[in-house]
Amino acid sequence: MCGIVGYIGTKDCVPLLMNGLKRLEYRGYDSAGLGLISNGESQVIKRKGKVSVLEKDLYQITVKPNLGIAHTRWATHGVPNEVNAHPHFNTDKTLFVIHNGIIENYLTIRKGLQSLGYDFITDTDSEVIPQLIDSFLKKGYPLVKAVHAALSKIEGTYGIAVVYSKEPDKLIAARKGSPLLIGVGNNENFVASDASAIIAHTKHVVYLEDGEIAEIYPDKFLTRTLDEEIIDKEVHKITMTLDEIDKGGYDH
């Protein structure tokens, strides 16, 4: 299974994301990666193999990011390698997406985007997501509207987290058929596929349901349906300890 963790706040998020990836290692995976944003600068680093392989190359990070997403991948479409690892991105690497699930109509979407001049560098279904979002950004859509529009074209399952260097004040998350939750902190918020990735930092979580999309800021979040109806979400407190979660797993 793939794992997702994301952060937006005031801290350097690399240690937080790496800690989250380590907590998700039990799921099994073949590659790992980070997508980082700081003051409009963006950087991606991903490696085939264990999180420890990625960790050895963190010295290559040149930004001090307060916004980032991280992923562990279990290959479904495309062989396990660095190129196919997440995050995936648009051509100029300003937009990063991590994805759990399977896009059933990715070949149709890919062909349509190629007809518009988009190039693809991976063998994955997931790469169509950032490129499709980018196609709407180029039409002038703000990020959340571009994600909405892209998801309306996608058939299949997804849990996604999206960050964009030109809108560095937010993280977008959406779910359909793949678990995803928001971790609510103090002037910082998280997104994760599993509570174990973030419970060291907050025990207050919001569970996204199928067909919901969230705009996540350091001090607030806003959740809507894909029909753009605003939803008032309940914040739950996790009562299990980290040790209990490690022993039995925790998923929603």
C-alpha cells in the first residue's frame, strides 16, 4: 500500500515528513519521495528503495520548506524506480501531487493532454493528475478550482495531496475510495493516509469522506464536496497511543 503525509505551518517540514514516512513503512513500498515549497521555491527529491535511502540524500535539499508532501509508493502502473516514484509534477516543477489509488481512464486523459503538447516522463497513471491540474491552471483557474476541475475528469480511486509554489499558503487534499485525514495542530496542519504518520504531532483529526476536497492552511481548513457545497466537519480526538497504533495499525 502507498502512504501519504503532508504538512503546512511555520516549521521546517522535512523532519516532520521523514518521521511520517518512517511511521508508514509498515505498509510496504518500493520507493519514497518529497515535494517541498519555501517562499515560492520548489524542490523534489525521490529515490527507489527504503526511506533510509532517501534520508541519506536529504543534504541535497536547498530550501527550508514550511510546506511539503511525502509519499511511499507500492508500484501498480510502472516499474519501481526513481522516475515513477511520487511526487509527480508539472513540466516546470511548480506543482507537486502524491496519489494513492488507481486512475482507470488515465490513458484517455494522457492522450488528450499529449494532443495539447504535454509530455509524460513516467509509466504511471498518477502523472496525469498534475498535468491535468496544470492544464486548468494555464486557463487561469486558482489552484483549488483547478483541482476540482481535474477531479471531475478522473475515473477511479484516489487519495491525493497537492501543493503549488505559486500558491504557497495552502495544501489541497481530496479523497475518493482511498483513506485520507487532516491532522489539526496549533498554527500547523497535516494530511495523512494513516493517523500513525502524524499522531506524534497532533491527536486531533478530521476524516475526509469520498467526494470531499479540503483547502488546508496553517491556521484553518475548509472542506467542500466536489459539487462545491461547504461541509462543516467534526474534529475527532484519537484516544489510542502511538504504541497501540503501532501494534494494531490505525486506519479509517
